[in-house]
Amino acid sequence: MSGHRIPAGIVNAREASAKFSLVRHPPAPELRPFVDHHWVLRWDLTGRDPHEQVVLPNLAVNVTFFRAAAGAFGPGKRPFHYLVDGVDQGIGVRFRPGAFRAFLTGPVKMISGGSVPLTDLFPAAGGVTESVRNATNDFEMVRAAEELLLAKHPVLTPAARTAIEAVETIAGDPAITRVGVLSSRTGLSQRSLQRLFAEHVGAAPKWAIQVYRLNEAAARIAAEERPDYAKLALTLGYSDQAHFIRDFRSVTGWAPTEYALLNRVQEQENRRE
């Protein structure tokens, strides 16, 4: 697995941990150029209210095998909502940003902000989803998902490698706050970056930079008892707090103070239970 920052983006992580279990597994060696990790979810809310889980936007394509969500979900600009209810289990495959183009017939931009059914990409996916639901352990889930992916015989092109490296340059250096800086670091013109990201990442370079900055901000706000928003804005390279607030709301759907309150309220409610 690569060592770059991977935005988790799980809103109300403390509450979420009481609703479902989440375990991550590394991919097989043949899939490491394409996949960050597999994630396995299980839950049993029998006799309890359904739980709506929200995940902040990120750049990864996720291929999921769940009863109510079997598909390839592209990078989006809005938080993703999923209703957890009843009893279920499933697996998701989180792809390295820039690597999923090998599994599509067109640019990754075609699934940005949306999804395609698994059976449109993998004819045998229906049987795999059923195998995942009936699996008795994580290993069986991972094996079923990986066999389906490897049957595609994916190839990572030089352009895809360049896209992956460009995203990892952003992920590895929080000082990259503008596309011009990314252009200098990669040696690619801003126009070339735009084309490369549309084809292989599914999001514009400017948005990619924002996603990493604001996911980091969300993680810090959720972790700190009394966040210093002015200091945080400065740390993330914003010239003023108002600009930071606007960007944070555009990515998460909440103002920083609302996001902090949301996490505090849920933490207090969990303590009372």
C-alpha cells in the first residue's frame, strides 16, 4: 500500500464505529498498482433505527459489493450518503486515484459524481456480489472481488502512472495549494494537467487540491476540542478565514463550526447511551 495521505472522510467516526465494523485489507501484489486497499463492512441493526452514514468527497473510485450498492462509484463533489439498516456485510475496493481508467471504456470523468452498475463493467459481478454476501470471512470476500478484477487483465499505461504520481504529489505535500505549484512540481503544463486529470482521475486538478486540503481540515476539526479556525486556515495556505470557510462548506456541506458541533453532539450522545 502506498504511504500517501488517504482521506478517510467518515463523518461522525465515533458514532459510526457503534453502528458498523470497518476493516481494511491490502490488495494482492498484482493489484497494488491499481488498488489502495479493500474495506469490509459488517453491521447488525436488528431492532435499532437505521443509520445514515455520510462520507466526505475524495478522489478515489470505489467498487462496492453490497445489497443496496453494487457498482463503481466515481469521485464526486458532494458528500456520499448511505443508509445502513437491517443486517448486511460487503466489501469495497478503493482504487488509487488515476488507476481506474484501466477498467473503463472511456475517461474516468464519465463516472464523476455518479456510478455505473457492476454488471456493466464486469458481466460476472452479480454472482460475485452474492458470494460476498454469503462469505463467512474477510478472506473469501477479498478473494471474490480480486478474482473479478484480475479477470479484466488491467494494464497501467504510462499516462495513468503520470496521473497517479501527480495525485500523490498533492497528497504528499500540503504546501501545494494551487494548480500552478502542481504544474511546477510535475513539469506538466496546467492544460496538460487538466486533460490528464479528466481522463484518469475524473476531477480537475484544482478540485483535487481542495479535496486533500479540506479533508485534512475536517479531520483536525473533528479531533480537536476547540479548533482554532483562523490558525487552521493559515496552516492550510488560505489568505483569509472567509475563503477557508467557503471552500470547507463547498466540500463538506457544513461550515467549520457546524462540522465541529456535529461531531461534539454525536460524541456527547454516545457517552449518554
